[in-house]
Amino acid sequence: MELAQLTRDLDALRDEALAQAAAAPDSASVDAIETDVLGKKGRLTGVLRGIGALPVEDRPRVGAVANTVRAAIEAALAERRANLRGSELAARLERERIDVTTPGRPIRRGTLHPSIEAMGDIARIFGQFGFVVHESPEIEDDQTNFQMLNIPPDHPARDLWDTLYVDVPGRLLRTHTSPGQIRVMQAMEPPIRALLPGRCFRYEAVDASHGFEFFQVEGIMVDEGTTMADLKGLLDEFARAMFGAGRKTRFRPGYYPFTEPSVAFDVECLVCGGPGCPACGRSGWMTILGAGMIHPVVLRHGGLDPERYQGFAFGMGPERIKMLKHGITDLRLFMENDLRFLEQFA
Ligand SMILES: [Zn+2]
């Protein structure tokens, strides 16, 4: 190997490396060229391996040329890197561009279903009078749903409750929360103050005021010496807490087989306040619940002696309460899962 040849090889390597560097499309390619040409096992080292074959006096000269070549290649790679960094940054900025003026996505908050919310309101108010919430099964037996509530199989009052039966003989979907009265009396000792909220089912044609599935809240109070006056006082307090202080209320005669006497409880119309309007059927009153003194037969079925204990029960529809409060005219809205309706309640 002679000096001139080695110098030419080094020049050729430099020219080739400079061309590659200039054409490198990205910084990864620049890194690859650096390893390939200047690395420990790179091509420059390979060329310099020929140095051993040169006469000793020529070696420093080759070393000087090699250093110049290395410096030129390093400079070219550095320059290319710097250029690429600028354009790669620009590309990255373009790729990750954020429009800070884009409107944010709102975080939607869930709300309670209006029926659940109404039951919560009812439970809170009666809770202040010492009523505790009690759960009662949705699938009932005919005995508890009807017979123990003074509704025998041939009783005409069964027409009031068109019933959905399950495929177990004698079992049905409860048509009201009233069978809970029997279960509470059997489970608790007087004094009893219990609230029974829950889902009820009836074989009904669905329209604006009837559903085959709806909620009810039943209340029951039993103690020695409980009277109709206690019932009236309690319901008056409830009506004021739910619909506002100063609302007039009234009892009207009603009928249920399991209470005697039975009453309907009305509040002054929430829309017109008394004179009469379409919402109250021009009567000036809105019926919010049914109630009455528990029939002695029912007390006995609950395991209590009617000579010693008296009690009252009341039942209301939380949807109806909500409808009256907010002027909602169609019961079906509560079961249709339309968010435009449901989101109005918080
Ligand atoms: Zn009215």
C-alpha cells in the first residue's frame, strides 16, 4: 500500500460520506451514517488499517489527512443534523398542533331519576317525624297483596287492581305497596312508623295518567291511641314541607278495603291557588294521596290486637307529586328514558 493510494481512499470516503450526509432524510439516517463511517468498526477505521503497511515516515502524514477527513465528515453530519432538527421540529409542531380556541367538551353530570328524587324528598320529610324506610318484595303472594288486606278473591274491589301474575301459582307482581303494611306489622313491634317506597305493577293500558309500572310510597303508623287527628296533622305537615307553607289542605271521603274510614287528601291547586283552572279540573284542589285508619281485620292479619292498637296508613305516587309540583301532564315521560326530560331534574 502506498501513501497516494491511501490518501485517495480517504478522499473518496470523505466525498461519499459528505454526499450521504447531505442527502440524509432524517436524524436517524444521520446517526446511521455516523456509525457506518466514523464508528469504532466503521469504514474510516477500515481504511486506516492500511497504515501499518506504510513506511514509518509516511504514517504521520496519513494521520493528518485522516484527521482532516474525520473533521470534515463530522462537520457535515453536524450541519445536516442542525438543519433536520429545524424541519423536524416544524413537522412535529404541525403534527401536534392544538387549536386553543376550540370550545371544550362539557363534562355531563348525572342526576337522580325524578321518581327516585321524589321518593327521597318524601322519605326525608317523613324521616323528620321518625318514619324509617322499610323494604318489601316486588313479587308478592295473593294472600299478602289482597286477602290479608281485606280483599278476598271474590271481592269487587279486586277490579281496582288489574294484576300481572308470574308463572309461580299464587305469586304476582305487587299491585300496590300496601302489602308492605302486613309485612311491617309482622316484623315490628308498635310503636311502628314505617315508610315503604317501591315499584308497583298493574295490567293497565298505558296513557297519560296510567302506567303498567310505577312507584308508590306507603306509610304506616301504629300505636296505642293513634287517631285520625294524628293522620291529619302529619299529612298537613307533609303538604307544607313538600308544597310550601300556607297551602290549604282538605280530607274527602274515600274508599279502600283495608282502611276504615278512608280518605282522599287534597292540597289547594298548585297552579291557580284556589279559584279553579284546567289543571285542577276547575275544582281548586289537587288530590295528592289516599289514606285512612287501618281496618281492624288488617291489624289482626298483621298480628296486632285492634282492641289495643290503632293505626293509619297512607299511599302516594311520587310521580304524581312530581307532576303536580312541576306541571308535568304526562306520566309516560317518567319511564321513557328521554334525557331531555330527565335532565331537567337535579
Ligand atoms: Zn287550579
